[in-house]
Amino acid sequence: MSCRPEATAIGQTFNAITYGTVAGADAALEVLGLGAERAAGMLRYRGSELKLDVLLPGLHNLENATAAALIGLELGLDTVTVETLIARFPGVARRFERIGVTASGIRVVDDYAHNGEKLRAAITTAQAGASRVLAVFQPHGFGPARFLRPELRELLPSLLRSEDRFCYAEIFYAGGTVARDISSRALAEDIGCAYAPDHAAVRAWVAREARPGDTVLIMGARDPELPRLAREVFAALK
């Protein structure tokens, strides 16, 4: 389990293995590289060293690979097998999924990020691979939008660089009797960013704002149309 104070306290009850880059972890992770397309690290555990070569960018993906490697070792796999399997893993849909790169170098990425920590991971990973990021976030419900509003009002301005751009897409509504008493327009006003009332407006905003070399990051959960939106954005930029 991740070597954070709250996780460590829980883990003591279950004799869990802690891992991470912090001192005191049972399994120590040394970050060797965080690039635009991949991540690398050295895992040291019980006298063994494993080179983790991950075909996905971002510290969070390297940490996830560390957890997977430790599970493999605990199940009896040898270090060479674990290293080989980690290096072959291509990732899964909507977890910093690269949709494509245009001829002018605009990269479009689709990600399931839907809360503060996941937005932080996705945006910082995108920033590591581009000097400018266009980030679109569609909240996944009215309740989550209300709950996350104070956190994101503080987080996003501190996270985004001066050249980055952010757009709130309208909140996903799946039907039912939920109170529709908040809009992404208000969330956008909180931080002075763009607002898109629908997916067509998202495509139009990206088309206006995108420059060669940018990374366009589409984020959100629940809405089954988000993968299509990411692909339509890419098609519009080609």
C-alpha cells in the first residue's frame, strides 16, 4: 500500500507492505525518469532491485506499476518476469489514453479524472509533456460538483501554469430527480476560466485555442460519450 500516514496506519492492522518514494517504506521506489510518454523507476524490496519501465507517463502510473510489481513478487514471480510484464503493459482505456498526435504536434489525451487528486495527477502528467495544456473537465454529477467546488476552486489556480487553459464542460446529467441547482458556468466563474454548455462547444473551444505542440486533455467520468468527444476533438484538429 502507498506509504502515506493514513494508509500506513490502516496497513498496520493487516500487515500490509508499504511502498513509495518517502523514507521508511517497506519497498523503496526511486524515480529514474518521468517523460512525456513513459516513466521509469527502481524498486528495492527485500534485497532485490527491479527496474520498472512503464509505457505510461506520470508518477501515479509509476506508483501503480510499483503496486502491481509487489503483488507479483508476493505471489512468487521472479524479478525478471515482473520486469518483463510491467514493460509490456500498454495501459487501459481512459487512463491517460493517448488518442493521437496531429501533424502539428497537438496531442489529445482522454482521462477518467473526476476528483481533485485525479485531476492533479492528469494535469501534472500532461504538463510534463507539453509547454501548454488545454484541459477540459466535465463534472460527473450535481452532487459531486457541489462537493468538489471548494477544493477545485483552490486547487486549479495553483496547478495551472500561466500559459495553460482550462474549460469547464457542463455537468453530466444521467437523469432522475437530483437537484440541478448548480452549473459548470458557476464553477468556471470561480476561477475565471472558459465554460462549454455542451460537447459541441468543447470542440469549438479547443479548435479556437489549440496551438502546435499543445496537449489537449479531456477529463471526466460517468458520461459514456466522453471517449467519443476526445476522438472528435482529435479529428477536428487533424
